[in-house]
Amino acid sequence: MDVIHDSTYYLYDGNTVFQVQSTLFKVHRSVLTRDGSTFQDMFSLGVDGGREFKGSGKEEVPVDGSCDQHPIHLQGDTVDEFRALLWSFYALPSDIFYATRSENIDTTKFMNLARVTHKYNFTSTEKWALKILTLYLTFVSQLPIPSELDGPSFEPLSAEILEDLTKVAVLCTSEDQPLFKKTMAGWELLLGHGVYAETAIRVAELLGLRHLRASAYYSIMLKGRQAWDLKPNLSREQRITLLSGHHALFELCQSLLKSPPQFHTCHGNTAVQCRRSWASCWGNLITGGISDAIPAANSLYPLDLLGRLQLLEGLFVKISEYAATTLHGLSRACCIEGMKAIRELQEKLRLELPDCFQDVA
């Protein structure tokens, strides 16, 4: 296999040669021993000026890394990953400043950097790379997204980028870390616009992300049976999972219809009117009937429980902020308590959603 010198990081005043795939890098050993990395242990082996002596005759043998003919081979890394690592050490401050502005962030470079620093234990550099990726996701989430995407992708956050970001987040962080949370929020944002569902299912099943998997199935379910049939990449098992989830949510709707949240604090005649209004509102909302109190709910898929509860929460917020004491027969005091109850119910449903879309043996 022919090897070549890297065009940027084969430094003629460097003192250590690495081979990554078919590319040679020559860099300064001191740079790679920063941050308590594993390279520090590697270089602490008995090395004397690039030579070591073996045998009774003290025969001089070149040490790995001392020249092009005896490079240190880095297995499992890619050229782009090692370049990203060296860039983080050798780049000028002006280059770093430009590359870390939200609109200029090269997600591929920083994902490569996160992976390689995680592998070789460059702790502070890894944290920095993850912080930049989180910054990018925060920036993208603030961009306007058309209500109906013209194509199958949102350019600033394609399915491929989001998939790779998810793998980095799972590799380098935990579920309570900012990058993981922002990545999951990115999936939710795009699933809400009707894209990436099939990719999300594949990624979630690969990485064991139950909540992402459930959100993706939920997104497809809301489009209705006819839309499912237009997705040729869905397997028979996945279609069965969709039907199972549809049935589970129908059963959940029936259960919620019989036991609406109770939160009333009013008394007397006001209480009677308030409870009647709430019973009517809740019944129409959950069954998918015509809702005068929440007209926007009339256009939602009948089993879109999360969407309906979100609209209901918005109504309660609206009432609680009004100076008037009632709206649609619901008292302001009760709506303030109702807002809390609906938020708790939404959180409970989100946590239980993965149980609705279980694999059916």
C-alpha cells in the first residue's frame, strides 16, 4: 500500500511520525502529551533519541515513530479524525475564532474531534468539541423551519448529520448532558415537521434509544394508515408495531375519557358551571370531537394525545393570564391548577409512550 505525506500536518521539524490509514503525519511529540492523554503513556516507554538498543551487542534498532519507514500505526482511526485532532492543537487563534462561530461550525470536523479525543482521553479538548456541537444545535433550533418542508430534508440539520450527532452523543455523553438533550430535541423538532421518522427508528433501534423510537413511530402514526403504506422502507414488523401503538393509544384515550384530571378549587354555582365546562371540553378533546373551546384541536389526528394536551395547556395559560375570571365557563383559579395538572399528564404520557410501541412477538 502506497503511503503519502499529509499536505498540512507532515511537519519537517516534527519529531514523531504516525501512519493513519495510508497517510503519514509528522508532528511534535510534546503536543500530543497534553491533557493527560494516552499518548503520554505511549511516549513514556524506554526511548532514547529515536533509537533503542537491543540484544547483547546493543544493536541499534529504530523506534516506531522515528521515521517514515517506522511510523506509529494508529489503528481504527480515520485520516479526517486525526487531522481534526491536530487542527485543534496547531490552529491559529483567528482560525479557532472563525470556526467556532455558530454559522461557520463544521459539524463533521467537530464530530471527528469528539470521537478521537474521547478515544485517546484528551479530556478538556473533548469537552470543548462537545460544547461546540451543542452550540451548533442551539443555533439550528432557532432557524425558521417551513411548516411544510419542500423536500425530505432540512439542510442545516440533515438526517445524516443528526444521525452522526446522535452516535457522538451516545459515545461521549450521558442522557443528562447538554449535547444529548439538544440532539434529542433536534429529532423531536424535525419529527414534528414530518421528516426523518424512518431514519429515527433505525438509529433508535441501533443505539437502544426507546424514547426516540417511540417519538418516531408516533410521528408516522399521526399521518394515518394511508401514509404508512407509502413508506416502502417500513418492515412488516415495524408496521405491526405501528398498529400495536395505535391500539394502545386508543385504549389510553378511553381510559383518560373516564378519568379526566381533577383540579377544581372553586365552590358554589361557579363550581357547577366550571365542572360542566371542563367535562365537555375534556370529552371533545380526548374523543376527537368538535371543540369550541380549542378550535385548533379539530384539525389534529384523533389519537394525537400529546398535541391535544399541548393545546389545552395553551388554553389554560391564556386564561390564567387574562384579567377576566372565566373563559369558556372555566374559572381562572381552576385553570391555573389545571395547567399544572395537564403538564404533569403530558410528562407522564411522554414517559409511557415507549410502552405503547412495543415489538409484537
